[in-house]
Amino acid sequence: MGQKGGKTAFEATRTAESALGELLTHIKDLVEHELLDSRCATKLVRRIKKEYVLISQSGKLTKTGDRLLQDAFEATDAALNAENARLLVEANAVLRAKDNARDGDSARRGVEVFGTTTE
């Protein structure tokens, strides 16, 4: 079954395993320094994983290169998970601040908040 442009999954790719490792390292560093959005980085990593499969299927992947790429994927995934966790905590803090501000406005107006009337 062919891919885009009529290429099969087993055609050799010109990409070197070292290039994928370098890309993953750069993506990880950019995410850690908050210079690359984690959603964009995730899409890039997905594409790199597809290229990794092509290299593996073409027989160009060495055992050492495979181990290095697996380590690079793991490190990049860890950086993405940490960034997504940070963003979640940040978004939660913003929502909590908005809720506190809204509850404070309601209390000043004597509005019922959580079943109690404030005066």
C-alpha cells in the first residue's frame, strides 16, 4: 500500500539517525526553555517518530543509534509532559484567581454564595 506520492513504506529514506537525535534534542531544549509551544513540539515529535520507523525499516538504524534515539524520545516526552503539567497548573491558578475574584464580588453585593448569604 503506497503513501503520498506513490512511495512505499519500505523505500529508503535519506534521513540519518543522528539527524533525528539532534532534532529531538533541540525540540526538548526549546520546550524546556519555553521557546516552542508543546502542541507544536508534539506534532514535530510525531513526524520524527514516523521517520524513525522508515529508517528502522530501511535497515539503516544501528543498535547504538536505536538506543540513542529511544533515549532522546524519552527525554523529549518527559520535557513535553513537564511543560504540559506546568501549563495545566498555570491555567488552574488563573481559573482559581477568577473564581476568587468573582466570589469576592458576590460577597460584597450580599449575594448567596455556596448556600450562605453574606452581608
